[in-house]
Amino acid sequence: MLDRDGFRPNVGIVLLNQKNQVFWGKRIRTHSWQFPQGGIDRGETPEQAMIRELHEEVGLQREHVRIVARTRDWLRYEVPDRYIRRDARGHYKGQKQIWFLLQLVGHDWDLNLRATEHPEFDAWRWNDYWVPLEAVVEFKRGVYEMALTELARYLPRTEQRLRFMRQGRRGPEQAGDLEAEPLDGPMALPPSGSYAPIDDGLNPT
């Protein structure tokens, strides 16, 4: 499902633990790390798509999370031709995304990378909120920076880290022109661990 400009509607998920660390997944059989994300199917709202993708990619159900905020507008990135199937070139341009900031109210052991037969990740870990953009495929980095900056104002103040994602980039306190939508009240985050790889033959050798 593409819009008239060739962008596929999509959702991105920033999942927090008690330390304001974020879920960081390693794409299966690659060395790239990213947030969970996925397309919005016809007839779905962004929130419905987010809940579905949350289960498909990390095994969580709706009761395991609380929605804290979402980006106000679509954030877009273009996909280079070399990543696009030949039959889609000329039609598909990239993704437009609504990003959600979620609070984990379950436990680390509720996470399950093998919730479906087609896992997206083969390892995960908790990472500082300002993720290292160098670990993200290059054409997504701008959207990650915009989403994290817009959503950062909804982190608990006592834990908010005003850090730069890359040397020379501005922190969230300087991004006053960005607006996100809060969707709930103050956060109260549970304890959690730090790293959980899958070791079932899916890891690259």
C-alpha cells in the first residue's frame, strides 16, 4: 500500500526500560541494529499496526506496554534503488512513519524474538536512549534522529540524558520546534536486564 508519492505507511517503536534505555534489535543474519518497525496494512490505524508489529517482532502483547507518546506527523526516508526490488522501482520510493514511545510494564522475559515463524531479529539488548546512529543503515539515520529528538521530551526528567547522537549534533533541549503527542501520564518503569541473544542456528556464523 503506497501513497501517491510512493511512500509506504509504516510505524516505528521506541521501547523503554526503567533506565530510559531502549530496545535495540540486531537484524537477523546481519550486523545492523535497529528499532522494531513495520508496515501499516490496509484498514489498520497506526496504533493497531504498532501493536501487531510489537508482537510479531519482539513477542510483546498490548498488556505488556503503555503508550507514552507518538510523533505528531509522518517522518519520511527514501530507500536507495539498490535496496528496492526491480519490479518495484519507479513506484516505491521509501517509508513514511509514525513513531511510538512505549513503556515496558511487563518483564524482560516477556520479550520473544521467535514469536512468529519469520523473526526479524536474532539478538537484542538495552541501549542508551541516544543510540549510535553509525550502527543504523545510513538511509534511516535522519529519521531516527528526528524521532528520538521529538519523543525525548516525554522521558522522565530524572533520567533524561541530554546526549548527542553524533558529534556536533544538537541535543533534545535545542529541538524546540518539534512536537510530539503525549498519550498517557507519568511513567513508572520496571527493572530489566541488558542483553538477550538467540542461539538456535539463526545467528550468522
